[in-house]
Amino acid sequence: MLKEGKKAPDFTALDQNGSKVKLSSFKGKKNVVLYFYPKDMTPGCTTEACDFRDHFPRFKNTEILGVSVDPVERHQKFIDKHDLPFTLLSDPDKKLVEKYGVWQEKKLYGKTFMGIVRSTFIVDKKGVLRKIYPKVKVKGHVEEVLEFLKELKD
């Protein structure tokens, strides 16, 4: 179980271009908003991604990384379709979603299945988990994240 105030688990994952992205590469440089979402091109995930896009200029000195288990190619299509200005990471082997504890049992229409529980983690420049938003509701979430980032002192 991850806790606020503890070091964020490091990882390396492929972005939409197939390039490796390592969380620790932002240490000492930028805060990171690491948000996990269930699936590219679905209504809630599109709304969340577009909210981050629409508020993108307000994320000063902050890297936004979206994560799902979708393949790299699907991420690129999602970015192209919605003009997303931030990085999407692919986690097909589910190592990252399991490391962050967001791969959980879910229920929908009476069926039980495993999937990503929409969650956001804010990692400061020192690599520390400063805020964890479990079971995120899309509406108003990006504004909530921006408010918290204002409180983070460099």
C-alpha cells in the first residue's frame, strides 16, 4: 500500500512513441502528475484527458503522465485524435498498475473483472508521493490537482 510522504516507486515504461520514460528522470527537475485511467477512447477517459489538455498551460514545472494498459499505438491514436500535449505510458504487462495498486477488482453491470481503478498520484521534485487520489471522479478532478500543486513549494 502506497502512502503519502513516502518515496514514489520508480518505473520505466514506454510512451506513445515507443521511447522509454523513467520516473526518476524528473527528480530534481519537475513535479509529476501520474494519472492512471482504464482505457483510451472511452467517454470518461477521454473527458479526463481533455480536461488535462485544456488546463495544460496551468501545469507549470509539472510533467503529466497518463498510464493505461493500452498498447503504444493506441496511445498515439488517442493523442492524435484529441490533440493531447502530454505523455501517455503503456503498461501492457501490468507491472506499473500493480506497483501503484490501481489494478483491482471492479464490478460493472453485475460482472466482476480486473481493471484499472482511476487514480492520480502527485510526485514532488524529490521523488516523494505528496498526494494520492484513489477512485477519482472525473468531473472537477483536474482543478483539484491544480489546487494541490499550488500548495507544493519548490
